[in-house]
Amino acid sequence: MLQRNGVGRIERSAGASTSQTSSPAGLWPSGQRQRRHVHRRALPEMLDALSQVAPHLPLEQIAPPCQVMKCGDIVYRSTLDPSLYKNGGFDWRTATLLATVLGYLVLPPGVLPGAIDYYIKAPLKRKESKAIDKNDIILGKRLGTGGFGTVFKGELKEERGGRTPIIIKKAKEFGEAEVWMNERMSRVSGSHCAEFVTAFDEALNVPLPEGAGGRAAGAPAPPTWSGGVLDSGAIWLVWYYEGDNTLMSLMEKREFPYNLEPLLFGRELRAPRGPVRELVTIKETMRQLLTAVAACHANGIVHRDIKPANCIVSTRDKKLKLIDLGAAADLRIGINYVPNEYLLDPRYAPPQQYIMSTQTPKPPPKPVAAFLSPVLWGMERPDRFDMYSCGVTMMQMIFSHLRNDNNLIAFNKRLQELRWDLSSWRKEEEAKLASGATKAALADGLAAGFEALDADDGAGWDLLTRLLSYKPSDRPSASEALAHPWLTSAPGRAASMQRSLTSTVEATVSTAAAATSAALTSAGRTLGKAAALADMEEAILKTQQGALTEAQLMEELGLQEPAPVAPREGSQTIAWWQDRQTELRSRLVERREKLRQQVSNAMSSVRGGGRGSPVRPAGKGAAAAADSAAAAAAAAANKATDGNGRLKVPLILGGGAAAKKPAGAAANGAKPGQAAGKAAAAANGNGNGLKRAASPVAGKPSNGNENGNGDGNSKLFGGSGLSLGRLTPGNGKRSPLSSRDVEEEVEEEAPVSAKEKVFDLLGVFRK
Ligand SMILES: Nc1ncnc2c1ncn2[C@@H]1O[C@H](COP(=O)(O)OP(=O)(O)OP(=O)(O)O)[C@@H](O)[C@H]1O
């Protein structure tokens, strides 16, 4: 059973032990952390259940009796009633029965599509996905730290030398569930969520082969990479970078919704600026949001954290996509349905704060529960949780003052006092407007919002009140909302509108100040006046900068304690995750082995036909490796002078492009000593991409050479780029960093592509 504990925090009651092992499936509450073997056992159990049900199915309707039982030989059969052995095809009763069963199985959350997805699509897709670990990633700037992890921008090292911008989340909590949801949604056509690359455990470490950024055999092991509390035991989730803008960051700007136009439509709209044009963009945004939400629901996933900050406006696909599926619940098999403890965002969560009744009975065995899940979905309508959040998002797009966190909190509080009766709220606000009690800037925004909602015969208001209904069953589903007249009507019908929906800074700041102080008071904080004011100013400032995370906000307003840290042990034993990790590791080892072969071949060809060992055993750290790189480069220069006069550059060095460059220049006057010096500088393997002075003397490591992977040739091949430690001058060791240090250091990073590095070396030979 669930109980709410404080604002937005849900806990399992003491009676429901977290150690229960019979984790239920389907729509019933399941101990998310006790899903051991759930998938491994699902198939046999389902087969068992089907074999029990099969004898009772009216199969005689489907095939003539003589096709399902022995009726003797052909001569004997000819004496029987023809209807017993003649194949008469399907009769209408059979067709109706089959259609009903089939229809039932595809009802949300979709038992049949779920089984197809799980048993067929998922394994196929996983084989296609990239097998990578942290050695393939260069961490960049930290974007933020949420309650459950830290998000970084970064780059994925491609085998052919390129780098792809990515986003990395190091999830401390609920990482496995987020991986599950992202993988599920990546198998749904239409790209409704940020494109997921893969995920792996922090502990997974299959080093790159020597010569491709890996550590030389015998070289000292690099210090254990550690970002301190930031990443201990984390799961790394990787997505392709979709752009800089979330709906929230765009809404916080004055030009909203005009700033959305180029991102959604590829250009600015040509219509004159004004409410009609604004509404066109807002409706399109709402349409795209609802489409993405509908796609999740059609696949049995309830997002549970829909809000503008979790809508990324993709510059890759020019559309709005959902991110942050860490709180989502997969109701086909109950994944992440009832975490022991969870934080919801109270600004966007519906009044009930949970997706289904806590009275939901204990489930029958898994296959039966899965089979019955459409019934429960129909009764409980868990998807309507997200619909309320869509309603709040719509409110923020329409009413500019609600784009401010503090105003939104104040609005929610008032709505709660009015028993979630949006019409009463409107009456109240309109009365204040009429009496002139509302400040001018705020009054403008409110009046513009009501006008926009009243256009189209009040279609906007109708949709909004439905979405924000108290009872889940009164809220429309995502597909019903998409068919609502407000979203299907032509924009011309709203032509009579006069007021703009864009925000004014004055409105935001003045109302934010009022709302913040109200929230502080109501939260019962006993701060001194000055401290409260400072808090308030900081909150407003952060809000204006778009930097206020929900965890900070909650703490700021004293609405709840810092995010609780649930134990990870249980989640780490999820059989699915373990199986996935094992498979990933073996694919990764395979990939690295291939790469090692490639490097080996490339090096032999660079050395001029495989003299001796293709990869020089370095063993002496950066200097030796640098020497090796220099020798290889010198050999490359020699090689460049022969035959067709083209420099053969291995693919992993970006060979495709580099090879096109005439090698004549590279060939003249190459001095191995010079090359070695330059290569040593290039091979300053600090691994974190920081620019540090390196000793120009080959064979003499500079201060920073032991850092990172300790591989002198890492610069040549791209390096591991994964070091976030701080280099202590002189001893080459790293000391743990604070999160701020991490940010500062990674921001300095100036990644150099493999191609550039090759050209660097060529430059040496030109001299
Ligand atoms: N695929 C992506 N492309 C570009 N930016 C992204 C992507 N995924 C996430 N981001 C950025 O990273 C930020 C944090 O991502 P996300 O919301 O998933 O993390 P979080 O830890 O749950 O943060 P919070 O607790 O603040 O919600 C987003 O607000 C967005 O700016």
C-alpha cells in the first residue's frame, strides 16, 4: 500500500514489505526493486497459463473436428457427416470471437504488442545498439544535477574518427528503470523521446586497445577514476544531443512563443505578430506534446513527470520530444510502478499524486495479471495522471505569469483551496481584474490568457478545464485531447483576439516576489526578514536564469527535505539489467578486439609492411608511448614518399579525409627527433583534454603525463578523455574534485579531433 509522506513523496507502508519476492506484474503494485527474474520466468509462466486455458477454448469453431482429432482413414471418413471433416473456413462466430480476443489484447496497455515488443523487437534492437563504455565517451560541461543524477554534455568517439555530441546522465537512482523506458520508447516509431544511444554501468570498463587511446601493456594503471559522490555506482545513460532548448527554457524568454517558431517550423511565421500567430505556435506545441504523450500511453508507459522542463525541442528533428523517463511506469509488466519512495513534481502532479488507486487488489499470477491489465487500465485510467500535467503545461503557455515557478506554486495552492475548481479560480481572477485589484502587468497577462481561451467558442477553456479536472476519469486521454476542437480548428477562427500572450519581465518579477513570500509564509518557515528576502531574490534570479532545478526549488521554499537516497542494492540485482550488462560486456569485448585488429593492421601498414611487432610495447608510460607515436609518425612520413605518393592513414585516425591530402608536403624534411618532440607534446596524455604544458623532449614525461589513461599516444588517437580528476603538479596524481571543480575543469576542455591531430603531425614534417 502507498502512503503519501510530505509533499509529493510516496512511501510504501510498513505493512508492505519491500523484501517481498513475488513481484506482481501488470497493473498491480509491484515492488520495483524485487523484480528479480521477472522476465526470465515470464515466458514459461505464460506458456503454463496458456496451456491451462487452451483446452477450454472453443477450437471446434476454428477447425472441423476431424482436423483436430483422429477420424480414421479416408474411406471411413467418407461415411461421416461432411461437416465433421470438410474445411468450412471461419464462421461468423469464430471470427467474432477471434476479433474480440485480438481487440482485447491490443487494448491499452497492449498485452499482445507488449509480448511482441519484449520477445521479438527488443532482442533485435539490442543487437543493433552500440556497445560502448566510458572509454568511448569524452565528458564535457555539466548541465545540471537533479535529485537522481548528474547530466553532462559530451562527445561519443566514433571508430572512424568523428565525434558525435551526446548527453550523458549518471543516474544514482532509478537508472535501470530509465534505461528500460528509453529502450522501450526507442522501439516505437515516430521518435517521441530524445534519441537514446545506450546505457552501461559505471563499473563496466573494457579499455580501448593500445594505439587507439588505450593504455599500453605494462604501463602503470591510471588512478581509479572518481568524481566522488557524483558518480559512485552510477549508471551512465547516453542520448544523442537534441539541442539546447527545453520548452521551459524557451518559455522563460520574453519572445515566447515566437522563439519556438524556427525550432518547430524551420522558420519564423510570416503572419503579423499578435495573439493569432502566438496561438498557432502554442497549439502546435500542445499538439506535439500530446502526440508524444499519446505514444507513451499507447505503449503502456505513463511518464509521470510531464512538464515543460522535460520537453526538449529537438533541433535534429524540429519537433518536441520528451526526456527524463526516470519516473515513468511501464504498466504492461509493472516496471517502476510503485517505487518504495519517490519524488513527484508537485507543481505538475494531479491532486491524487498517484497513478492508480491504492486500493488496487493484490494481483493474481503474472500471466493472468498481464492478461487482465487492460481491464484495470480501463477502470483506473493511469494515463490521466499525465493529462493533468499536460493541462498545467498548457496553463503556463497561455498565462505568462505562470511561467514563473513561484507563481505556479501559488496558483496550485489556490486551486487546491478551491477544490480544484478551475472555474472558481477564473471567477476570482476576473473579479479582481474588474475591481482593479490586480497589478497592471499581471492583469494584462491574465486578460490575454482568458481571451485566447475564449476564442474558438471557448474551445481552449473547455480543453483546459477538462485536462485539469479533479477526477482522472473526467480528463480526456491524450488521443481524445488531440481530437479536441481547440487543436483541430483553423487558426482563423481566433482572429478577433487583441491581446498578446508574451510575457513582460515586470509581471514575472513582481508577481514572483509576491508569490515567493506567500509560499515562504505558508510553508511556515521562520526565517528572519532579511534572510527571507535574500532567499526570495535568489529564487527569482535563478528562475529568471532558468537555473532552478526542482530539487533546489523544493528546498528553497522549504516544501520538503532534500531528495531521499533509496538503497541501490535491490535495483542492481534486477535480472534484466544484469543480463543486459553481461551481453553488453561481451559485445564490447568483441568490438574492442576488432578495433585492436584494425589498429594492429593500420600500424603495420604505417610502419612499412609489418616490420616486427605492429604495436610497439610501450610499457614506460606516456613518454614511451609518445616515442612510439613519433616513430609511427616518422614511419608514416617515410611511407608517404613511396609508391603513389599518398599517405596511408588508418581509418581510426580519420584516414578517409587525411588520405585525400597530398603527402608530398608531409614527406619533405621529416626529422624523427623533431617529430618525437612534437609527438611527445601531442602525447601529453592528461586524458581530460585540459591544455597543459608538456615537455618537448621526447621520452621525458611532463608533469601531467600520468594523468588520464597514462597513454602517451592517447592524444594521437583521441585519448580516453574521461579523466575528471585534478592533477596535482609534480606527482601526477589526482585528488578528488568537488562538483564545481568538475564543472570548471571540464568547461576548459577543447577537444581536438583525430583528423586535426593527424594534420598536427603532418605539420611537423612540413617544417
Ligand atoms: N537528449 C538531450 N539533448 C539535449 N539536452 C538534453 C537531453 N537530455 C537532457 N538534456 C538536458 O539535460 C537536462 C537534464 O536532463 P533530465 O531532466 O533528464 O535530468 P534530471 O537529472 O532528471 O534533471 P531534473 O531533476 O532537473 O529534472 C535537461 O533539462 C536538458 O536541458
